[in-house]
Amino acid sequence: MNFTDLNIPIEDTILKGRLRITSPQKGLIIFSHGSGSSRLSSRNNYVADFLLQEGFSSLLFDLLTEKEDLIYENRFNIDLLTQRLVMTTLWIEKQKEIINIPIGLFGASTGAASALNATTFLGTKIKAVVSRGGRPDLAESNLDKINIPTLLIVGGNDDIVIELNKKAYNKLSGIKKIEIIEGATHLFSEPGKLDLVAKLSSDWFNTYLKIEK
């Protein structure tokens, strides 16, 4: 096992998390999952393991409790998910393993919207964002306020999501890039496609997460 289980206290709620720590660490990547997913996401854990090898620590956590997740509408409550991501980020950055480490966000599916929204609350605490098969359009009202380096990764066979990402891309401010992985569907389940996602993400974080001297 290459992670530590965490209980994250958020107001009167406890959220479950998985923390991977490497040393030395280039930064901490906080994952924001898509609807119906959790810290147990096989795809996000795969990416987190790859990032660990590249020198990045990571936190995967449940944005909803098990009881909250039973209410289907909660999975698409972007405001609630954003709030949980912001509060968890503020909590984790105070932990001794993380202090003074640059932070990036990795959002998948609807989690990409909460990641983008969170940057408008967290400001310079967040150095870069990566979206995997994301729905950045669900953060439409904030897109023109986001000037943090943002990478949008989309599967080449994910037609509707490609169009949604292109429209969101045009509204983003600051450094931005869109990568379309040919032959990949929404979940990047085809052989080698998730490896490309992990490599592109690592390259983006290597470029934009810098430890201040």
C-alpha cells in the first residue's frame, strides 16, 4: 500500500481520504472526482501512482459522505463539491507534510468544474489545474476569472465533451491548453490512453508547480 488513510474534518462532517507522500516532493496534487466516484477511483489512483513516481504527492478524497452520495442530486451539486474541495485544501495545506508545498488540482468529469471553481476561492494557493474528461462548462460563470495554468484533456471519441471543452477553453483566461487523445473514449479505458493522461498531467505540473525559494 502506497497511501495513508485519512479522516478529514470538514465542519460537522468527516470525509475519507488517501494521502500519498513522496520525498522530496515537487508538489501536492488534490483530486476532485466525478459524479458517483470516490477516493477509490481506479483511474485516479492510477494517475496518482504515476505522479508519485514523478515526485508529486497527492490527496484523493470523498467529496461526499456515503449517506450524502445516496442522494443522486448531490453528485451534481457543483457548489457543494466546490465548497468541500476548498475546505479540504485549506485543511491539508496546514498538515506538517504539506506546509510550503505548491498545490495543483486534478479534476475528472464533473469534478473538473469544482476544481476550476475552487481556484476562484483559493487564488494563488493553486498553481495549476488539469481536467480529465472534464465538464468545465459547469463552471461557466467563473471561467473568465480563472488565470491559473489549465490543461484540458479530452478523449478523441468523446464528441460531446470535446465541444463542451472547446467552448470552455475559449472563455478561460491565462495560460491554457487542450489535449485531445485520439482513439480514447470518455473514461480513457483503451490500452495506453490513461498512461497518456498521466504523462500529460505530470508534464503540466512539472512546468507550473514550482517550489518558491
